[in-house]
Amino acid sequence: MALSCRKRADPRLGKYRVVYNINMASEPVCVEDFEPYLKASVPDTVWQYFRSGADGEQTLRDNPLAFQRYRLRPRCLRDVSQRDTSTSILGHRLSFPVGVSPTACHASVHRDGEVATAKGVSNAGSAMILSMWSNRSLEDVAASVHPDTPLLLQINLIRNEGRLKAVIRRAEAAGFKALVVTVDQPVVGNKLHLKGGKRDLDPTYPQLLLPGEGTFTLEKALALVKETESLTWKDILRLRGITSLPLVLKGILTAEDAREAVKHGAAGILVSNHGGRQLDGVPATIDVLAEIVDAVRGSNVEVYLDSGVRKGTDVLKALALGARAVFVGRPAIWGLAYDGEKGVEKVLGILKEEFSRAMALCGCSSLSDIKPDLIARMPYNNSDVEL
């Protein structure tokens, strides 16, 4: 049996009308076809955790819609019979420029949790950013993938130096390639749909355990997040003194902060609004990508994007505006709910095939052919998203 959905958006209302169909013979054919499998397979509190955004969810809705404001200008009669979709991040090869963003609690969706996600990523020749709040240990995740699979570890930059150093040393020993530092979470976003609690989420957080600790409760986790309220750019320098791993700063949305990232030694910037889960009313990431790319031009800082990527043409548009790669969060969770490791691989495979097809239709045989002149920016209309 296969579930299928089509989202029909009315941007004037800022709402979706979602139609679910059950077809015993069909297979998912696009990324959004995977979403109903999550809703159908987990308790409502888990569904709301992964689905929801902050406050009125304006940014959550705008993230995917914003890509429609950018139109493609294809070039014809180019030889695209052979297409190379490969790229690299921080010197590590990907078969195509799409990786998986950090999300917590994969074991709430599938019994193998982040291990299944990582295997699907590895099979697809992609990269994965493992959340510090994952349910499976970073050692188990690292042991489950091909040695060439780039694994990065997301961390919240906490005050507890001993706990911070412990998780970083483990990541270094397990072969992680970089640390992805969340910088847009001094406090937790106001998620109205989660006011009823997170009782059905898996509470196991092995990354944060110190020797001798048996459990790490949600209460302890929230206390650690609270420590981030007083962090400043000086703490990025503090982190650079702890590890030699490259630092990618996740959550930057302005040119001003991008320049600070360069100044403080970042190797990469992940342009992200936390999937609309932090501050509601901020721009969609695709709308600020170009200014951030311009701000770091001339440095060696790589720029990536997440939040709202759903189609291969979205990937192409982001690369044309200067991103080196994009990352997806919720689509990986949908694939995990659909069929574990194979579901994640299938989601990434669809994005890769769509991206390759979009390259061909735009006259691009390699990523070096994807340039800003492929993009036409449509005028912004306030009715694009509910205010």
C-alpha cells in the first residue's frame, strides 16, 4: 500500500489544503508524497514536533513557497548527454549537492533511529549532519556508514566545558569531519502546537552523557539549552581553541553576521531559519542567500542552505544563487517513516534525479555551469504568504 498526498497552496490565505489518497499500487514520486507516512505512523505529539513551526508559522509556510519567486532561464542546444552532479563540502565528495540537516529524536519515527538515516544517506552518496540531540550514539552512526560518507556533528555551544569537550573528543575520534554550531537558538522558539508536551518523543540523548551517567533527561537537555542565552561571538573563538575540526555556523540570515562568521574563523555557513521553528517572521532562506554569498566573497567560507527544499529545481536555484550545497530536514524524516534506511535513500534519490533533469533542461552538464544568470527574481508580493 502507498499513501500519496498533494498540497494545494492558496498563498493569499497562507494555508494548504492537503489531500491524502491511498493507492495500493503506487509509489511516492516526489518528496512531498512521503509526508503522510509520518502522520500515519506516529503519535500526534510526535507528528506535531516534526511538522510544526514557531508562533503563527508564517516562516514555515514561506520557506517552500519562496522558491517559486525565482524563475529559471534555461539555455538551449547545449550538450547535456553526460551530466556530473558531484560536488564537495569541506573537501569531502558528495555524489550530488544535497545532504541531510540535523533533526532530533529519529528513534521516535523508526526503531533504528539515526543509524537508519545515516545508512540511507551513505547509500545515496550524500552527507549527514547528526544532531547532538540524536537518539543513537555518534559512534554507532559512524560505524554504520561507508568510510567516505561525510558526517558532521551539530552542537549547541553550551557553557559546561567538560560536557562540551567530551562530545567533541568523541566526534573527533569517530571521524566526524566538522562541527555544525547552532547559533540561532539563544532561547527555544515559541511552538504553540507543542504546548501539550513532548511525552511521546524518545528521551535518550547518548551524545550528552558523561562517563557514569545512566540517563540524560529532557529536563537536563532544556537546562543545557538555557545556557546558550548568554553566548557571544567570543564563544566561537573559545570553541576554536577546543578543537581543530572545521566549524560551520548554522542559522545565519544576514550579511552582517556572515561577515562576523568570516572574522571568527568559520569554515562554512549554513543559511537556515531552523525550518521556521525559531523566530517566526524571518525571511525564507532562499531570499537572503545571495546577500550572504556576497558578504563572504573572497574568503574560503563555503555557504550552504536549508529550510524549504522540496524539489530538484529548488536545489538548482540555490546553487545558482551561490550555495555550494543544500540540506533537507523534514524530507529525511518523512523517508525514515516510509521505509527506514531505504526510505531515506529513496527521498534523496528522487531529489538527485530531479536535480539532474533540471540541469539538463537548463543546459548544464556540470555544477560549474550553474550560474546566477540562470535565475530571474520575480517581484515580491505580500500575498505570497500570510502576514
